[in-house]
Amino acid sequence: MVLPLVDEDKPKCFLCHIMFESIKELQNHQKTDHADFFEFHENEQKREPAPGDVSIF
């Protein structure tokens, strides 16, 4: 199936796939509707290798 390239330049929310006319509208949408998702991931400061990851020097 081939989809048309209509509205390719409009920003799209990666969580609910709604398209917006501007980046400001997208930012307001994410701050209001998906605030819990972003707060959870902002507070997640633990960055370390997963078990089984191998580092090659």
C-alpha cells in the first residue's frame, strides 16, 4: 500500500499520531495531554549499560 505525501511537513505527535499545524500546537498538546509520560521520562536519570551489553575498547 502506498500512502500519499500529503501533510508531510506538519508536526505529528509520536504518542497518539495526531497531526498539528505548527510546532507550538504540538508542544502545547504534549504538555497537556501527555504530561505524565514526559514527567516520568525526565525523572529517569539512571543511564547505565543493560545486563549483557559488551563494551569494546
